[in-house]
Amino acid sequence: MADFSLTTLFVVPSDVAIANSGSTQDLTTAGKVGFYRSDYTVATAGNIAASPYFYVAQGRANTYLQGTKRSDKIKGCATANCTSNVTEWYKVSGCATPVTQITDVTDFVGHCGDVLTLTLRAHSSYIDTLYFNGFTRSVTVQAPCCDCGADPCDTVDVSALIDQFIEKLEEAAPGTNPDNISFSTFWNFENIDGTTLRISAKALTAYGVPCDVAAFPFEFDRMWFRTFIYSGPATTADFIVDDNCDVVATATVVQDANYARGLSTEIAQLEKNYYSYQAGYLKHLYRMAGFNQNFESYVSDGAIYDTFYIKFNEIDKSAYVWGDFIHEDSQVIIAAVSGSTESSLVETILEAALGTVVDAAGTCITTTSTTTAAPTTTTTTTT
């Protein structure tokens, strides 16, 4: 919440349709979401643009001392030459696949018999809490001898060299110390067409979710790594790792690591993050569930959500009073199951009011490596 916007989150239940009639007082079904015009009648794609402003509202399960949960006034501007209090309007489409980094090492230029070293340095939120400057490990091999006529040291058998590196990289770490982590804990290695060493990061371990409602268990993580390959033995003294004069191959990142988007655990975390903005009283989350009578969750476990973001200012400019402070704006987040009728309807209604939405997330990439609970069992999928 670095922008300090007053945020209201609406999670559209997967089993309750968007309201299409009545007014906010008719939101008697817990969790039911609706869009309403300035006169509190239901808004549709056909009539929302004609209203001076609109609200987003949701029925509550706990109505003691509380009415429906409702946003502030949003003034749309779907046509030219109109004024709006909306400063940002975008969508983040859901994507269940956490994309992992893939690096290709090519253009090997070593000579037969040369001593060559490959160093990997990995970073992530979890990894960097364990290792200073990332998890850094190296393997060193002697380039294979080759039969190339009168001068056997002019060229190197690249495919055999790659196989040598892979054999070293896939060896188990020595000893029984838990700190002796093998490369295969974090990476897969492939020889592609005898010319390319492909290094693919594995998906990071998903940590357990505690039963404590007041805990904030969802933490996204992303592992990225750097690859160095150079002549000579490995060094532990140089944090830059390689000497540019001695680089013997080209490491190219062909796929950047990225996060999964719209996971049910992520949306459930948002419900906790913004809980104090949603309730009329008892705004704190306590570890004893009986004290959290206002907390309501409409997330479906395992579902993937599209999220719609609307950021806007106070519609009544007279409400602003001069002062040496920054005015707080408002934000509405609407989460609906990706690909559902409800998600399509939310987008259709909001586009009628605010104009065409931009998908800030872009295309969902589905090329990744995944790992099961057993670190040595891996699969690679490409679609």
C-alpha cells in the first residue's frame, strides 16, 4: 500500500450472479456484487454511462450495525469531452503458471584441455535470507581432448564439453551438512543440439498456509540467476565472479522469471490486507476466530482471478481543504474468477462507464519447469 489509497476490495463469489435489478437495499444475499447509479438503481452496460456517477456495492453476511459494503462515487468518462475523477483504470488477467528463468549458454570458445569454470548465482526472497549475495556455486571441468589433426588444441568438442558440465552440475553435494545444497535443487540442465547448455530454474517450494486468520501467509517469490563461464579455476574471493577477459561462452536469458497472477491465496491475502477498510467496526483481525465476526471471505480455493483496478479522487472538489498534506485518493479492486461469466460482465459494465480497459499483465506465458515435493523429480512442460 505504498500509494496510501483508501482501498475497497470486492471479491465476486463464484456461485452468486452479479445483481441485475433492484437497488443496494436489495443486496440481501451475502457476497452478491452489483453496480449502482447515482439514484441507487442497478447499473448495466446500457445505462451506466448516462449516470453522473456510480457505486460498486456488495451484500454482507454480517449486517449488525452495517449496511452493504460500498465504494465511493466513481465518475466515468467513456466518451470524449467529459470529465472524470478516475486517474487509473486497468485489469490484471489471472495466470496460474509461475514462469521460471531459462538461460542458454552458447558460443563456447575454449581449447582442448583448457580448465573451464561455470558459476551460477541465484537470488530470491527466501534464498537471499540464507546466502550473502545469493546462492553461489561453481563447477570446474577440463575441456575434453579432441582429435583434430596436427594441432589438437585448436578446437574443442562443444557437445562433449556441455555433457561434462552437466555431469558435474547434476552431482549431489558432498557431505551431509544441510547447507550442502546441490545444483539440482534449483535448476534443470539440458544439452540442446550439441551447441547449447540450457539452464532452467525450477519452481520454488510453496510454503504451507497457517490456520491463523490473523497471519499473512501469502508471500510471492521469484528466483532469478546469473550465469558466468570463464577459463581457470573457480574463485570465492571475487564477488563479480568472472573476468571479462577470460569469458569463454555467451550466457543469454531467453525467458525471464515472473509471478503467477490472481491465485486464490493472493486474493485471500488481499481480503486480510484490506479488512480494516471493509468493516464498520471491529476492524482488527484477532487470532481467536470468534472475535472476527466482521471478516468475510468469498474466495474459492484453487480458482484463478482476474482483478480490475479503479483509482479515483473525491468527486466533490469542495470536500478538499487546503493543508500541507497529500490528499488521499480511493481505489476499488474487483476480483472475479478468470474466464467466468461474472468476470466478463464486470468488464463489460466497467468498459461502458470508463472506456476500454488495458490488460496490464499481458499474455500469460506457459513455458516453465516445475518440481514436485521430492526435489529430484522434475518435469518440463512447454505450450
